[in-house]
Amino acid sequence: MLETRDTTNSILSSGKPDATEALLKEAMESMKDRFHVVGDRVELLNTKLASPPDGEKIGPTDPNGDLNITLMVRSKASDKEMDQTLADIANHKRNPLSDAEFNARFGADPQAMQRILKFADDNGLTAGEVDPNSGRILLKGKVKSFNDAFNIELTDFKGAKGISRERTSIISVPTNIGQDVVGIFGLESHPQNPQVQSDAIRYEPKGFGPRVPVGYMPEDVANAYQFPKDSQGEGQAVAIVEFGGGLDLKDNAAYYDKHHLQLPNINIVSIDGGQNNVGQTADDEVALDSQVIGAVAPGAKQNLMFAPNSDQGFVDSITQATFAKPGDTPNSAISISWGAPESAWTPQTRDNLNLAFKKAALKGISVFAATGDKGAMNGTNRFTTDYPASDPYVTATGGTELRLNPDGTVVKETGWSNGGGGISELTPVPSFQKDLPMPVNANKDGVVGRGVPDISGNAAPATGYRIRVHGFETTIGGTSSVAPLYAALVMRMNGALGKNVGYLNPFFYQHGNSDIFKDINSGNNGGYEAGAGWDAATGWGTINGVALQDSLRKDLNRPFV
């Protein structure tokens, strides 16, 4: 279950040391599931290691080595306050928060920021970047300083992929900042979640070779789903997060030139030193994400964000995508084509991503994530769902197999056999699914949790998308094609409506079984059958873009209740 952080704003509000200590002890006692007080320090329980580091222990990491980490600071308000505001937005009692409104109500607690900056300075650490809006602090210093500050001993291990820096114990901090710290990322040098992977699959028909384009152009699928055409996403910006690979901008431009398409504005963003590294397998994913959005919503600016494939990289990417830098066009959608089985993530990372996605929802940012391409078992030995697709503040995009006539009309559409979907084992049933008749968990262990996907779209590699990569056009599919496809739809709708459609999950479930969706009632993903209404293979089905935009226009223009 995703843990919450219902903080007590009165803590440390008094200037009296004895009152501060008493309040801290009271708060820690009420939050034993998150903190453990040991003397004058607090152990952060969600940083407990799930398993020992892989490989052979070499010895302590060089104490004089340089290190950069991310520390997330708590909000000035509680999760309950955020939840109530988000419920008001979903129930049409108010608009999503502007940047100024969010920062005033839910930005980082300024006193907590000051305490942590003092803690850093006392331990010889330097703040490289401090963002009071998101609560992110980038700290720099020597390994020894971090060891002392967090009561750990970073250690080098030699594994199959070389030497990595590992943490072998739980993190602790002084009691006076115990409740201020939401997350600490970057102490380790290996990808904390090595199973995080893209969901792009090339179609390689036998006898034809891997580069024969047999699929559809992205706009063919958009037209089949009746995406509205009164905007091409002008004035919008979308964040596309990538954890490997790169995009050859010259080769990419040739794709648009060949197909007589408008070349989109692509802004390369480096997160934590991540780079646009062309020449990797993941180039397929990057090209797929960018070209699907570029072909369907060429007017939208693409913030193509490259980050290390690590927990720190993931958290920092979503944080920066949500909180625009001064002068940048704020993103109104985030497309995520990477994920891993829920159990592969550390509790700390799920907690922080969950909070980051909630903040995006509060700010009216639509977030889409692929459900995976290994069926209902997700490449594991049990039925499980992918994260971040299973996060309640993310719209999970599953897969179908779409067949079109030469004139673009639909011949047939069924659930894709490899599409991810199912019942979450870690995320409880969200409020928008409370009245949904959930299928029995395919593990038959009685667990009832969030169901995914929410929606689906063309994903089967055999009916995939014509994409240019490494100088050739090829056909690429996977549920990762559906996340950017619907992010592009949001770009079009936001441009046409003149405002962000924002967090869509509550709206989708309020309007299930309507003409907004085309129900997909045949096919399965190896664990769950597609059927009438919502199901754990295809969700509500595919979206009729015009119907969705018309319905959202009515909803956004009606008076607040």
C-alpha cells in the first residue's frame, strides 16, 4: 500500500526547544510505520533495503569522492489537504491550481527547508539547487560527509555490470528534521530499479526483415480514434521522460520531411546528467514517443527529458516535468513509456513518485504511463501490475490490436495478448474505482487493489506505428506507443479548449459506458478477459477523441457546484 504522510504543521512551530522535542516525540509515536526513533536520530523506515546488494563486496567507497544527491522536503500542507483539494477539482468545485496557488498552499514548508539547509551546512554539504515549490534540494559533498550525515557507510561492490556504490543500511537523520525529509535519492550509483524498461517492440515479420514498415502512421490511428482536428497542440508543452537511448535530430527531421509533416519544436532536457545518447536499443523507444506525439500534435513543444535509469532519475524527471523552470512553457501532459513490476520499486521511490503525480494532478497536468508488454504476469512468476501505471494519479494505457481498411475505417479491434493489466497488489482501490465490479485477482489470493488499465489503444507490434530510427523506417508497437498517443490527444484538446483537461481518471470513471469510449470486448492478456464495460485487459476501451472533447467542453464550462 502506498504510504501517506499526514504531517502535523504545528511541529517545530514553537521556538522553545523543549516544546519542539515534545511535539516531535508525539508525532513520531503516531507515525511508527514511517519512523523509528533511536536516541537522537530517526530511522527512515521506507529506506530499508529490500535485499542485500548484488556482487562481491570490495570495501568502503572512497571517502573523498564527490557525490550529488536529491533530498525531497515535505509540503507546508498535509496529504489530507491535498486530497481534499484534488477531490474538489474532480468534483467540479474549483479549477486546478495555478503555479502561484500551488506554491502558496502546497509548496515546501519554509521552516523545514531552513532546518535541512542548516543540517547540510553543519555536515559539510552544499546545496546546488533549492526549489521551494517542489521541495527538491540537490546536495553536493564528499562521500564521508554523506556517510556521517545519514549514519551510513557507502560501500563498493563488484557485480556483473562492474563496480557500483551501494548503501548497506537504513538511512537515519537527526530527530529535529526527521519529519521534514520525504525522500533521499542518489546515494547509490547503480540503477536502484534495474528492471525499469521501455515498452517499445519492433515488428519483425519472418522473411521480410526488421525494417519493413507494415504498420500505420500515427495520424492514421488518431483519425481512426476520431481525434478532434480544431487544434494541433499550439501553445502546449508535453514532457516525454526517457531513461536511455537518444534521438538523432537530423534523422528525425527526415521522418517529418518524407511524410510532409510539420517538424515539432523539440527541447532536449538533461536530468541528473542524463544525455541524448544515440546508438542504443532504447533509441526505438525515444523515436516512437517523440514521433507519435510530433505526428499527431505537431504544434506542441516537446520537452524530451533524458535521465539516468535510477530512482533518483525517475523522481527528478517527474518533479522537473511538473515544476517548470522560469521562462519555460509549463507542461500540460507527461508521457511515460517506462515501468517495472510494482515489487521492483523501493517503498521510498513509490511514495515519492505517488506524491509527485498527485502534485501534477493538482496543477492540471495529465499523466499517462504504459502498462507493460509482457501480459498480465509482467515477466514475473505471478500476476502483477506495472508501476507507475498502477499509481492512482496516472492514467494507465493498455494495448489493443487494431486493423484498418485502406480508407482508414476500422475493420476489427481486439485486446492485445501481451498488454499489461490486472489488479494491483500494493495500491489500494482508488475512490474513482470504488463502485466498479472488480474481477477476482488472477493470483486468487484475495488481494483487491487498483485495477489497470484505465484506457487502451493500438499497441500490437504487427499493427504498430511507422517510425524512423537509425536512418530507416520500421514498425514499432507496445503499450508505450499508447501513452504518447493519448498525451498528443490532450495537447489537441487543451489547445482547442483553451485550458488544461488535467487529471482525467475521475472523469473517465464518471463517464464509463458512454460514447466517449469504444468498448473492446474480445481478447485477453493471459490473465484477464476483455468484456463489456471496464475490464483488466483493456480498461474502458479506446477513446473517441471528438466525443471526449465535446464532453469535457461541457464539463469545463458549467458553473462550479
